[in-house]
Amino acid sequence: MKIDFHVHITPPDIISDLKKYARNEPYFSMLSRSKVNKFASAEDVIIALEKNNFDRAVVFGFAFRDIGLCRYVNDYVIEKTKQYPCKLTGFAVTPPVKDAYKEIERCYNAGLKGVGELFPEGQGIDLENKSSSKTITRACAEFNIPLLLHANEGVGHSYPGKTKTTLKQIQAFVMSNPDLKIILAHLGGGLLFYESMKEIKIGFKNVYYDISAAPFLYDYRVYNVIKALGIADKILFASDFPMLSPSRYLNDINKSDLPENEKKLILGDNAEKLLNIKMMSFQNSD
């Protein structure tokens, strides 16, 4: 099974009036004005899955600062994952507010399987202060669901959405939540390269990395590094659709030295294991 683990879906009425929803959301405003960023409905994703020969996508709405907007996009994700149960797996988004636990519980009970993609800087999550995110991390731990966090490299070119969140801050968050299943987007902002350090290898035992935006940041040899580090079992295929098509990633993966069994892990096996997708598919077919 081929699974795209990082796909954004947006309710059509938000797509048709981005300025309205960006008015009180600085991070969303910045991204929505970017020429690189695009927005897609659930139906756009279904078409893209078929076009690119993928079986399933993990989808989520934009993580706003306002929990009311988060509830609204979560409702859309819930609706569409129920409409396309064999194609879409949903994650919930929420800011780090008092009602975050209740919102995650509501979404979990409605069938969503994780939380994210959350934006630490965009949503005001202090990764070095455990109390800042405790309503979110407590819910993820109690429901045994993974948390997907935005991460970006601190060097290289600037682009809309590149934040000041440091690898040290992300490390602090991971170390403070050792039993939580955490997915670091965008190859963890380069944190995966530190998996050769003993303390990172041990402390990050429950951490996965998705490859979203990799073609913008690295050439195909990044997958050779993944092979050399022996962490293919921690890597999740992720297109960041609609910003990029899966084909952009597949070209680089196929150019790399990754053996077929490790490509298979990245393209879907790791996601199946993390989210128990096989059992979900069986249940959906009844």
C-alpha cells in the first residue's frame, strides 16, 4: 500500500475567500499570500491519489490559532474521511488552549487518528515549556495517537512559513515527551541527521520523520544518508500536496541507493504500522 502521510485539505468556502479567514491569523495570512502555497479540497486529493497511483492519504486542515476555525476544518476532515474511508485518514488540528483536550477527544471519537500538522511558532506553542502544550500532549498520550509537528531547517534560503523554531527547541519537546509518538515534518528540519548521535538515537526512539518539501530543500542523496543512518523504518512518504506532487519525490527516491525493501517502508509500510491502516481498511470494508 502506498500512503501519502502529509496532505492538506481545505473547505471550499475558505479557499474561495482566503482574505476573510486570514484577517486575524498572521501565519495563515503569510502562507495564503505565498505564490508557492496552494489549497485543495478532499475531492482534489482523491483525484491526485488516483493520478499518482497512491492508495491513501493522511489529511488535515490548517492549524489556526483560533480554536473555532480549527473545529471548522476538523469537521470538514471528519466529513470527508467518512465519505472516503478507504482513501483518507484524518488528523485533527488545535491550538494549545484549555479546550484542546476536548477537541482532540471529539475528533478521536469521530474517527480521526492523530493530531497535526501543528505549527509551533504559528500557533504560539512553546516547545521548551512543557505546560504550553500539555492539553495536546495529554490527549495524544491517553488516546495513543501520534502528533505531527512542523519543523524547518535553520539554514539555507528563506521562504514563506520558515520559522525561528530551532532544533534545540524540538529536541527539548521530544525529550519531555519520550513515550509520545511524534512525527517531525520536513525531515525534522534536518534533525534526522543527528540520529547518529547516541543520545538522539535513544531519546528519539518514538520519532518519525516525514519527507514533505524535500525536493525544495535537498537533492536525492538525502535518501542515501537515510540508508547510511539505518533509519528507513522511521521515514514517512509525504508530499505536502497540493504544494507538490508525489512524482517529484518518487524521482529522487528512485535515483537514490535505497534498496527496494527500504523504499517500500518509506512509501507505505511505516505508515501502515504507525496508524494500523490494514486493520482500519478491513473494518471499513465490512
